[in-house]
Amino acid sequence: QVQLVESGGGLVQPGGSLRLSCAASGFTFSSAVMRWYRRAPGKERELVAVIDASGHTNYVDSMKGRFTISRDNAKNTVYLQMNSLKPEDTAVYYCNALHLVYTYWGQGTQVTVSS
């Protein structure tokens, strides 16, 4: 059974940092493309960052320099380090895996940036 379990969300002040984690199981994590998405209140879901099986990364322009995606294949975990957080980063963050022709989603973790 495939599972993606996000953790690490919470309430943080503007300018603060959070690190999200996504623990994967049920598929060959090391060969999967892993992504983070987010959905802000009243908005469509948007891609945040991608890391492929080789460790190559890509980011949406508005997150470049603030967010870092990484993976630990030994732990079957992908991370999203978020720095210099802004109120507009408030959203539910979702982990996504693309493995072979299958796409899997986590349940999401809430990130709230507010003073």
C-alpha cells in the first residue's frame, strides 16, 4: 500500500522557517520524481518544487532562493526547507510522487505564516 505522510507544518511568524517532511512507502522511492505542491485558501493548487531521481531540482520562480527541496533515499523521505516565510506562503502543502506511470498524493500539512 502506497503512503505519503507529510509532517512539519505549523504556525510561524513572517520571516521564520519550517522544514516539511514527507515519508514515503509502498513504492521504489529512489526512482520516483518527488514534488511539493501547495493550495492557498481560495486558490488553485500550485507546484512548489521538484526533485528527480538523480537529485536535480527545480522551483517555481517565487520560491527560488527561499525554498529548498531535498531527498534522503535511505530514509525514503523528501524534505522542503522553507525560509523567509511570508503570509502569502500560507497554504496546505502536499507531497506528490510520480513513479512509473502512477501518481500518489499525501494528505497535506497546514502551514500558516502570521504574526
